[in-house]
Amino acid sequence: MEYPEIQDFARSVPNVEWLQPVIPFTQIIEKYGYPVISKDVAKRIYYARKGSRWAINQLNGLNSDGSPSWYSQRYLKWRVLLDAPFPISEYCCGAMKTRPLHKYARQTGRTAIMGTMACESKRRAEAFLQTGCNAYDTKEPACKPLSFWTEQDALQYLRMTSIPYASIYGDIVEHGGKLVTTGAQRTGCMFCMFGLHLEKQPNRFQRMALTHPEQHDFCVNTLGCGRVLDYIGVPYQPVTNERSE
């Protein structure tokens, strides 16, 4: 699921234990659904299709109990996905990453130390505000020492210390008064479509077509992500520079 460069970098670090998901991604998307739009939206589509009233209400812009909700109005535009000709869910995140890690933590008695930052998403910001960096009294204890860091903090630290990092990010340079990477800005599961509809072109799938054509072909054609992106109107082929006469 991760980019080859990320896997190679992880293998270069000594004393690493590799965890495997119980169910492969191909079976997850077939049985549960594709990860598209966002975790919140995908979860509501999945359960609404199963008849769960709370999910149907929220997709109709209401609270779970059917009362008015300004917050749930954001889900109205995605009701059309109920009729999509493919399954949708947020299940892959838990099956591929979260559950294997939690199982490992219970078996070993170890607590996870994560490099996530609050600035990366609304979910992570809310979690940081609730528990701070150390969430030891939760169901799944974890330490997140970088929660209050920004992306600029991380890039500046790497630049100052010369700590090695995965080659897919390229070099760290200054551009417009900020530090940026000359390669990928962010990575994660290569085939994840969460948030893709919000990206400017070239989006991550379009860049993948140029940098990792084999994985792009597998994702678009073999896994069927192409038909999903066609349905929601998100481009995934490389941007051409051809000009019309």
C-alpha cells in the first residue's frame, strides 16, 4: 500500500517488525468498499446502504436522531453516492493499519509512538485538543509527541539535523519563504482516494502516473479505482501541456 520508496526506507532501519493485515486490500474493496471522499462520508454511505437510520438521517442533513443539524448539512451533496455502482466504506483504514497495530500493542504490552500532527486533519486536531500528546487513559493508549508541530517545524528539523528520510520526498528547499520538498509533499496509502477531489491538478494520482506508472495502472485498472474517479469526476491521467491551435 505504501510507496516503494517508503517501504525501502523502512527496511533500511534496523530492528523493525513487519505487521500484516488479516484481509488484503483487494478483498476489502470488494467486500466493504472503496475509500473515497472522506472517512466520515464513506462511513455514512456504507451504513446508509445497510439501512442504518442514523446514517440516512445525517446524509439528509439531520442529526442521528432526525433533529435539524447545521453540521450534517455538509453531507447532503454526497447523497448521490448512495446510487454509485460500486461499494464505498472507510473500512480499509482500520483493517490495513489500525487493527494490526492495536493487536500488536495488546500482544506485546507496548504503547504506540506516532508521528502524526494536529495540523494534518480536523480529526487529529480534535484528538490533540482532547488528550494532548499523551493519551494513556484511552482504550488504545498512544503517544503522539509531534502533535503540536507544523509541517514547517518537521522540514526545518530534518534540514538542521540531516536525519535521513525516504527519497520520494526529494530535497528540502526554500520556496516563497517556506520550506518545501522537491518530490512528494505527502505520502500514505498509494491507492487511497480520500480527499482526492479537493486537490489541484496535478493531483496525487496524476503524479503517480508519471513517477510510478506500474502502480498507477494496477490501481486504476486492476483495482478499479479508475471507474470510481470517473464517477465522481476526478481526473487521474497525467496533465498534458498541449495547446489547442
